[in-house]
Amino acid sequence: MYKYGQYCPMAKAVEILGDRWTLLIVRDLLTGTAHFNDLERGLPGISRGLLAERLRRLQRMGVVEKIEQSHGWRRTEYRLTQAGLELRTVIEALLVWGAKWAFEEPSPDDLDPLLLLWWMRSSVCADKLPEQRTVVQFDFKGALVETYWLVLTRADTSLCLTHPGFEIDLLITADLATFFQIWLGRVRLEEAMHDGRVIIDAIPALVTAFPTWFTYSRAAPAVRAAMAR
């Protein structure tokens, strides 16, 4: 932790929140992520040791509380305290500012297909899914590992790195940068499909339904608003 040596509320806040990864941890806790492994998956590039250290520090500062759950097995959850929940306005303000002033075309280093699909897995509208299990295969052009699968049911969604062993219901071939921009509100799916950057191979009913199965990024409204300006 860096000490600024200033008796100022902003300086004191930045001493708590200004370390690398800290605000992104708070961002993910605000969206409902509660378990250590899930936080790690949503923050590719952070080490387990550094994530544990950041969570311990947020606990000491009264921003996060650690709760032990017991349902026949022991599982730890991390939840924001009232102080942590009140950071929502800070996170939302940074999101709006970033969308307006810092959100340009993505660089290859920004594009992790596994992170994108983890976000999608966490944003499924279960009530919009077909009643039967639905398997979506993604072939991302431009990714180091190109093929991934989402197995969607109304009870759960699984992200698979190897073929899940079920028949594929939708095959989506997409430019990775374009699909990120669709998720974040910079590009409309219909536009990308029209010009061939995204191709969905499935029966027409599933092609039509697919866009309704996800809530998309919480950043998307701010990104669209910034582009409209």
C-alpha cells in the first residue's frame, strides 16, 4: 500500500483502492461474484497469491467480509460490506468516464476469449433459454485457442474447453475483436452478421433466439451512450 501522507479524504480512499486489481475485484463483487475461484477466473493475469492479499486487505479496511458457508461442505464467500456496496457509484462513474474517454479499438492483448465466455456464462437469462439442453460452439478467428463451448440449461451453464460430448446446436464463427465489441455495446450483432464478421449456423429459431439469452455487459449502455455523443 502506498501512503500519500495527506490528511485528505480522497488521498485516504486512494490508499485503500488505488492498488492494481483492487477496483476490478470490487467491480466483480458488485456483479455478484462471491467465490475465490470465480474471482480468479474473471481476472485473468492476477496470481492466486495476489488475489488473496488484495481480499485480505479489503477485509482489514472494512470493504469486504469473509463468510464461511456450511451445507454439508465448507465453502467461503466474499461479500461487500456497506462501505463496499457504496462504491457502486464510484465504479459506475469510472465505467461511464472510461466509455467516453478511454475506450478505443481493442488491442490483441485485450482479447481473451476465455474471459469473454466467462462473462457470457455469468450473464445468462435462464428463463429465455430453450427447455432442452442447448450447446453452443464458438470458433473465434484470431484467438490462440479458437474453439470453446457453452452448455446451456435453465439450471446451469457450463463453459467447456474440450468438446462436451453433446450434439452442437449452434455453431458461431466470429472475429474475436468483433464479438468483444458486440458484448460491450460498440457493435450490433445484426450489423456484424450482415457483413460476415459473425456467422451463426443453426436452425432459424435458434439464430433468432440466441441474442435474447444473455444480458450482455453492464458497461454496454454507457458505451452506447458515449458513441451516440
